[in-house]
Amino acid sequence: MGIPFLGRWRKRRNVSRGVAVLSGEGDSGAGLAQLLSECELLRSQVAEEGLRLDDSVASLEALDQLLPRWRDDEETLPWLGNDAGLYLGTVVVRTVPGAEWEIGAEGRPVVRLASGREIDVVTAGQEWAVGGVPGLSQLYAEIAEA
């Protein structure tokens, strides 16, 4: 939905955009992983381009090859960036031994590697959505090496 004044209002107020997840007692890691892996906007956008995201490294490479039409939509861009970061995190958690989702500072989801290193995948996804660099597959390769 394109509401012109809303975009200008957000710019003036420097509205923070991102995902926050509040953790409560008894949350299961599997439930958090399921919630964060949905990435509905990203999955629907790339499905229109004929790409199916299957939570594999190859799908990250395919995402990097898409023509970035979303950069023309100021309202969609931050949300798509969130989803791209969450999708990167999903692939890492499912394919890198010892990687798991955690709730980091400010309630933001991060991926914690077996080494203890935390990766802010949401910020990485937003940077990818805006500029395309570094590519999601390149980020994955760097994370998997650590």
C-alpha cells in the first residue's frame, strides 16, 4: 500500500526498522527457528521470479543472481531486507554445525556459531537488499568458515 506521506514521516522521525523477538521462559529453540524461517515476503517475491527457496546454500546463490526490482519500492525494501537476513540465518542454522538462533541485544535475532561468535543476520540482509554487496552466498561462505 503506497501512502506517500508515511514515507516522508518515517524519514523525518528516523524510524528504526527491524525485527525484534522477545523471549520468554520455556521458549523452544525449534519454535524460534520455525518462526524466523518463515520469511513470507521474501519467499513470495522470489516465487514471482520462479525461484523456490529450499533453505540451501544453492538458494542463497540464486538469490544473489536475481534482478533487484525491490530496490524501487521504498516501503518494501526494509522488510525484504529483514527477510533476506532471516533467510540467511535459517540456512546457516540448518547447515553449519553448532549454529543456532539466539535473541541478542535489543531483542534482535542473531545467529550464534559454535565458536561463540554472533552474527547479526538482519543487518546483513538489509545491507544486501539495499546494495547487493556482499552477496548472501558470500556472507554464508564467510560464516561457514569461522
